[in-house]
Amino acid sequence: YLLSTPLLSPIECAISRQMETEADDFALSLNPNPMAAARLFKDLSQIDRAEPNPPAIIEFWIYTHPSIKHRIDRALKQQEPT
């Protein structure tokens, strides 16, 4: 059991990040101002003192949410013309 937990962590985190991305996408679909979402993510990172752009391996292995940089980039992408 103790050995399996660290090995399963990336899988569990990937599932959690996917759900959080879907939640962000839903919130962005309701928000007519993607810049407000980007500001919110930036403010949250300052409150939580979160690393905005962690090394990819760290995000992959232990992050249960997308990094702040990924969340901001995704919000701002909603603003781009299609």
C-alpha cells in the first residue's frame, strides 16, 4: 500500500486536474469577461502563495489543479477570436 500511493499520485492528480479544467471551462462559459477570470487566478495565486509556473514534472506529479499559468492562459485564450 505505501509503495502504491506515490506511484498512483500522477494518475489521481491528472484526473483531478482534468475535473478542475472542466470546472474552469464551465465558469469561463458563464463569464463574458475572460480578463476577470485571469485576474482572479492571479489574485488567488498571491493569496495562496502558489507557484504560478511550476516545473512540469512537479505539476504532473503533485498538482491537483492546473498551474496558475495554465489557468490564466486558458482564460485568455477564450478572449481570442475564433
